Amino acid sequence: MARGGAVPPPAGFTLNMANREEVRAFYNAVYASTEGKQIAWTGNSTTGVAGTTDPAFREAVRLRINCFRAMAGVSAGVLFSEALHPSCQQAALMMSANNDLTHTPPTTWTFYTLAGAQAAGDSNLSLGEYGPEAISAYMEDAGAVNAPVGHRRWFLFPQTQTMATGDVAGSGALLGANAVVVFDSHISDPRPTVRDEFVAWPPPGYVPHTLMYPRWSFSYPGADFSTTTVTLSKNGANLPVMKELIEGGYGEETLVWVPQGLDSNDWEPGPAPVQDEVYVVAVNGVKLGAQTRNFTYTVRAFDAAKAGGDTVEATISGPQTANIGAAAQFSCVAVPRATGYDWQFAGVGAAPATEGAEGGLANIAQRVSGYNVLANVGASGAHSFHLTMLDTESQWFELVPTYLPRAGATLRFKSRLGYSGAGQTARVQLSRDEGLTWNDAFTQSGTNTAGSKERVGPSSATNGREAKRSKKNAKPSAKNTPN
């Protein structure tokens, strides 16, 4: 029985990283399904109530962990222990309330409890990110204190079967926080079989460019990397690397390096590649007991929003018009790995379509924290939609209806940006794939001044779904978990 009363997990899902379309579909469907879940936190960071979170939110956290594990080629059936959830909640609350990260919180801390302190000692900890976004931040492990990629190493530890999460939302001046228990009773079990023998990030095969973090890592149990060399090429051209200092105490022995031109302090993904990029990695001189071995593998960075040569679209064929009262037959091309198909139809409505804050929130989905998205000020009328940033999480609202604009249709709105830092940007975005991916139609970045005048933002919108608008700030750092 695993720690916390959890049942040992099933094998979990597997992923063929050598198949571009399989990875693309996985990223756009499974990984993307972890986005946008509401935390529904029942606690209070002022009164010290750790509370709980929505089960669907916790499931999104678990699924994102298993997404990374599946891509890395280790068992992706990690379960969450609900018995450990309250202590993880307390640990996250303590980090937020005290505006600090430590695996050994002192008894003098606000809202200190012994259970919370124990969870802090067994967890990856984040301040400023919570939920699924914290998992991605752990995997990225940016910042000087994260050079050994300790968070990543625990998340990809092959033996692990059970974890637990605790998350609190930001409130006022207090940041949101996360604690994920990463130690379970299987930590000393024999190492199970992994897909590639080693565990690397980015892993061999096709990798969405948004997950190509500046720090690369290669893990092998019991390895001595003291004389190991790393060579890296990109599209056939040599790319120098900078090796990080080797540090033990986190999961499996790991070698970490940063390719030339990348900043290990940068939390934001680089631009999407125009064409797939091919990286060849050679890790030579790895000492494994009496043996010395060399490893070579290929990583292919790609834009998951772009179809590839192996993409099969569900192309629909049938009559161009349908007559009222008469049958019409349509068919579509079978898509590999699809288990079912959804058909959607709609009638034509009047244009133009107007969505104003005067109508309330009936047609609005939102993710905001600690304030009302409706403001009592407007360019016309009495209200407007309002976004602010009380913590480092992106804030957004989305128009729920799906729009089918005619050729030449435009999206028009008025925007006013108040005080905003240079790292914050207001965006209007459109999606053409039911919200899986979003493209900017309008952006306005802050200038560290008291605001700007009102701007009118027209944008063409063909066959799109509108519109998510967000403000985003830079991600904060997180701390490693010690042995």
C-alpha cells in the first residue's frame, strides 16, 4: 500500500514520441485539457483557513504531472492521495501567508502547523504559481537556485506512484502557492523499466516548442557525470552548451546544461519555430560502475499548432447546400487514434453581434482572482469589462458563444490600459479550434506609467471564435526539494 492510503496506480497512458501527429494530438487535447480549471478555493489566507479546492482542479494538476511523465517515458499513472491533501493545503497556505518558501518552516510562522511543516518537507513548493501552471514552472526550473532541476527530477522519478497537491489562490498582496508531495513509500523500490533507459528533458522525439525549456537534463541512476561531455547540434550546426554544476540529492543522478543563446532565468517560451527543428544530443563518457557509456538521441522541436506531413484532417464531404425537409448525407475522413466524432451545426444569426457589459455575465466565462470583472465605468453605457492583476496569474474572460463571421468581418472594441508594468500585456485573442489554441488579434503592453489614453482596436476575424483577453506578468521562482 502506498503512503497516504492510495492504491498502486495502473500503468497509465503511453505516448509514441517518434510520431509527430500523436504528440501534437496529445498536447492539443490531453495537455490542453488541464488549462483554465477554476480553483474554487474554500480557504482564507487572512484568517488562516487552508480549505480545499475543486476536485476537477486537483485532477488537472495530477493529469499535467502525468502528461510530463508520459512524454519523458516513465510511468504515467501517478495517483493523488486525498489523505495528504489537507496537509498540502496547509503547507501552501503557510508559504502564501508568510510570503516565503522553505522546506523547514519555523514554528514562529503565521498559521504554522506540524502537518503543514511535514508536507513542506516532502514537497515541491511554489510561490506565485499554483495549480497546473505550478507543475509547468517546476518542470522548467528557471532561475539560479534551480540549476540542479530538482523539481523536475522528482516529478520524473520512475519509482513514484503517489503524490498529493495543495493550492491556494492569491489574495490582495499575498501570492498564490502550491505544494506537491513528491515522496512516497516506493522511493527505494527497484527502478522500473523506462522507455529510453535514461530520462531526459526535453526527451527524444517530437516536443512542442512551449515545453522546450532552457535547461536540458539527462538522468541515469548511479551515474558518474564528473568527466561527461555534452555536444549538441541544431539542424546540423554545432551549438555550444554550458554545463551546470553537478549536484546530488534530488531523485536520480542528473547532468544539466543550457544551450548557447538561451537564458536559464527566462520563464517565457521562445517563439514558435517556422519549421520543425532537429537537435542531436551526444552525452559521452557516462561512468556506470566499471563501464563507460555514450548516449545519442534526437529531439525535434515543433509548433503544435501547425499540422505536419502525417496529419490527417477530419475533412467533411457532402452537399454544399441542404434543403429544408430533405435528407442530406455527409461523411468525413477517418482520423487515426480517434475514438469518436462530434458533429456541430448552427443556424445563421443576425449581425453585427454585440456583447456588452450591460448584459451581465451570462455569455462570459472568466478566470479572475479577487475582484469583479464588471466595472462601473464605460466608454458608452454604464459598465465595462475590467481586468486587473492582484497576483502573478494571468487574468482573462472569454465570450462563450461561437461566431461564424462572414468574409471581411471585423472585431471592434475599445480598450483602456491603466497602470501596468512593462512585463504586463493586455491581449485580445481569437481561437479557431474551440479554444485549444489562441492567436493575438490585439496587444497593448504596459510602460510602467500611470496609464494610457483610450484605444480603439479593430481586427479582422475570419472563421474565428472570440475572444479571450488577458494580462500576464513574469513567472516567479520556485525552490528545490532536498533529499
